[in-house]
Amino acid sequence: MNRPLPLGWLLAAVILVVVPAALWLFGSAYAARLAQLVLITALLAAALNLLIGTAGLLSLDTVVYYGFGAYLTAILSTNYGTTLPTEILAAAAAGALLGGLIGWPLVRLASIFFAVATMGLATIFHTTVLNWVDLTRGPMGYRGIPAFKLGEFTIDGWAGNYYVIAVVVLGGVWIVHRLTHSYYGNAMRAAREDEDCARAMGLSPHALKLQAYAVHASLMSVAGALYAHANNFLSPDNFVLLESGLTLTAVVVGGLGSLPGAFIGALVVVLVPELLRPLGNLRAFGFGMILFLSILFLPRGLWSEVSSLAFVRRHLFREGWLKR
Amino acid sequence: MSSLLEIDRLSRHFHGLRAVDEVSFGVNRGELVGLIGPNGAGKTTVFNCIAGTLAPTLGELRFDGARITGFAPERVAALGIARTFQNLRVFPDITVYDNVSVGAIGRAGVSFAGALLPFLERGRTRRIADSTSTALERFGLAAHAGTLAGNLSYGQKKLLEIARALALEPKLLLLDEPAAGLNGNETEALAVLVRDLRDAGLTILLVEHDMPMVMRVCDRIVVLDSGRLIADGAPAQVRADAAVRAAYLGDDS
Ligand SMILES: Nc1ncnc2c1ncn2[C@@H]1O[C@H](COP(=O)(O)OP(=O)(O)OP(=O)(O)O)[C@@H](O)[C@H]1O
Ligand SMILES: [Mg+2]
């Protein structure tokens, strides 16, 4: 009964075997770097999807928690020589705590007001990082962040980095998967659809939304921890509102509320701009055009919530998780 | 017979409008009580006060012997009061199965930890699955389990709302105009169903404009007019009441 999904195995196999093999055979340092970025973006998109797709909270504060986790890790590893497990736990716990505190008043706001408030958070965060020079080194950026450390080992080389990132990202995505493909997910979707009616059914939408918000903050903070090491360098410019917009784009292009969509969306927003490099100055134009047209013609994204839920559940029913 | 629900001088005002004005009545265990009255009489407002959607301006509500005045809706639901809405409130973008499961989830509860580590909540999960399936089958919705609720016919949506409320396994069911918009056959089937629920021991408070149905299924009828209670008695008694005929039923019924 407790077998993981075949779909999950497929995803794990692609990420842990197929992609590294392809990188090893044909890849370059550049390709490996892109692969890492796709994975980190997929975790961001999965976390944001939990919030926007499942809980229905349109949020633009990705960079707040992503940046928080990144700077936290940069500071910890540079000053205290922390190792990977400590950093991941610290980022997860501090992210959840920060998300819980900010989320408490925030998730009471309705739709558009919530969105505007999160935009404000993103701006506050960027300004803080830019100006709190003692802590963040300000506009100069945080240079020389050490590589991942596991116990006594320092992980260098693309393969080690890739595997660390892959395992952590898969873990994070598994958490989102469990939360969305369970009765807990049904409760969140009900709160999203009609808050008053959900309350009449005995659910507490505020608690559900707050939990979704804290989990999303925690996972994004973990993604930030990965990014800090993978990139060795952080700049306030990595954490501007536009970056939140890019994660939002990944979620919408992939399909709101759909977990496979998070991966597809991450692939699109990371790889398409790279593929468009030959366009030179027209690159941003081409990318914008693709996004614009894909939303016009595929408003439910490449893989919609409905079909993704139906797809995943065929396995859940077979395993007896859910009963018809 | 003991009262399951007691409404004691309940009032709800909207900016000076007395939508509900010192209304008192009780609903006994196992009883099917009709709440009728002309448009704007205050029936839905009474429901909203019981269910916690609106706070009463004055008065007291007791359920199962305990005071529930001004409780939040989720707390009232957890105590065992389920409702349907006059204007359909299904969750349109999730499936029929998921809609009904929400009621069962409200009863059994779900937790964050349980979602991550399912073995912690195997019993709960089974209970949710069982009451969901039972409710789906009882209302002939099992065949549509995978359909998005928004795609159901109007009549099916009305049934879905009742199924969802029943999945909460309530002690008291509040039905707000379940027959509105249904055709003759559907209304007939609904009347049978409501009566069956009552015969199975459920306590029901029914707001309905379809008089033949109300007269036929209810054990007792309470009549509101302009926020005030004007009659409370057996169907035959209420039908013969002069004040009720003048306010609502008209002289031809
Ligand atoms: N939220 C509200 N704000 C202001 N006035 C309200 C509100 N809800 C109800 N009212 C008013 O209170 C009165 C009673 O309304 P209510 O909906 O309870 O009537 P009802 O008996 O359910 O009528 P119907 O048979 O048409 O459903 C009406 O005059 C209505 O306009
Ligand atoms: Mg009404």
C-alpha cells in the first residue's frame, strides 16, 4: 500500500539517472549548470504551485523566501563552516517560521489585496538586502560562498552538486505531492473555491492557507540554500520582483495546481531563453512572445490541474490510497 | 422528546431592518420541521444565524444542550450541524468525489502531518473514503464521481450539496429550498429522500416554498412573516391558521 507512484519513480529515474548520464556523455559545464537551475526552479515552482494552484493565493513573494534561504546559507557557511544537513534544516525551519509570522496576517487578505501585499514584501526584501551591507554585503554581492559540505567532505565538480540538488529537490517535491494528492489537498482546494462554504463544512480556511503559506516559504528557503552553494555568489539583483514573476510564469505555463506542470514550467522558463540566445537582442522579445501566446492559447497551462489530478489518482486508487 | 435545537428570542437586524425579530422555537430529536414564509420573511437569516454565518443581534441558540450563539461556522459544523445553501454553493472546479469528500473531511479532520505521513491517519482516511462513497451512492452520484462539479446538471448539483452535507454525518441538517428549480419528478424523488433521512433518525429543518412537499413530509411547521413567528404546529393546523393564510398561503390553498 505504501508503494511510491510509478510516475514518481519515472521522474526520479529521469532526474537521477537519465539527465546525469546525458550530461556525462554529451554535456558541458554550462549544460550541467542549466540542469541545476532547472531543478531549483522546479522546486520553486512546485512550492508556488501549492500556494497559488492548490490554495488559490496569488503570490509574488517568491524572492523573499528564496533570497532569505540563500543569504542565510551564505552567511552560515561562510562564517561558521556549516554542513549541508544543518543548512537545509536551518533554511527549512527559519523559512517556515518567517512564513508563519508573515503569513498570519497576510493570508486573511482577499485575492488581489494579497497579491499586492506580497509585491510589497518583495520590494521590502530587495531594499533590505541592498542596504543592510553589514549582513549581506549590499550591492557588491556575496562572493566566495564555499561549496556544499557533507561532514568532512567538500563536494566539488558538477556531478556532486547536481546530485545534492536533485535529492533535495525531489524531497521537496515529494512533500508538495503528498500535500496536494491527499484529502488534505481536497480541503485546501475547497477553501480556495469557496471559503464560506468550506467553513460551513467544518474546515478552517485560515489555518489551511497559513499552513500552505508556511510550507511554501520553507521550501523556497531550501531552494535558496541550494542556489547559494550552486552559484557561489549572491547579488541583490538575483532577488528582484521580476524573478518572482518568472516563477509565477513557470507555474502558469506548466498548469496551475499541477505538479508535473511545475517541472514542465521550470524547463520552459530556464531553457527557452537559453535556446533563444541566437536571437541576440531579440531574445527577450521572443521569450515574451512565447509566454504571451502560450497563455492565450493554453489558458490552463501545458498540463492542467484536472488532468494531472486524474492522472496521478489513477495510481492512487490502484494502490488503495483513495477509494471510489 | 427532547429538543436538539432551541432558538430563544433570536433577532437579527440589518441597519434597522428587523430581518428576524424575537423568534423562538425548538426542533426535537428525529423531527422534520418545516420553516416557511413569504420571500424576505427571514428564513435564510435564521439558518445563517444557526450555522454561524451571521452573528445574532440578540437572543440565544442552544444545540444539544449547549449554547452555540455566535460560534464560528466551522465550530458549529464540527458540533454536528450541516447545511445546504439557497443559492447553489458547490465547489465548481473540483470533482464530484472531492466535493463530497469535503464534508467527510470536515467530520473526520485532516492534518498536515497526516498528509505527509499517511500511516499516521490510516483510520481517518478510511473513514473519509467510506462516508464519501456512502453519500455518493445514496444520491446516485457514484457514476459521476470523476466529473467536475461545475459540469453537473442543476438537479444533480442540488443533490450534490445534500450529499456533501450528509458526508459530515450531522445530527441536524439544514436544507434551504432544496426543491427550488427542480422539476416534478425530481421534487418527488427529493421528498422521498428527505423523508427517508428523517425515518433513519436524522433531525431536519427544511426551508421550502413547495407547499405540497412541505405539507406532506414535515412533522411540524413553523411560519415566519416579516421576521416574526406567526405560527408553529402540525401541518393541518398551520394550513387552517387564519394568520398564515393571510400572510402566505393565500385563500385558495
Ligand atoms: N446580509 C444582509 N444584509 C442586509 N439585509 C439582508 C441581508 N440578508 C438578508 N437581508 C434582508 O433580510 C430580510 C430577510 O431575508 P432572508 O434572506 O432571510 O429571507 P428569506 O425568508 O430566506 O426569503 P426567500 O424566501 O426569498 O429566500 C430581507 O428583507 C433581506 O433583504
Ligand atoms: Mg431564503
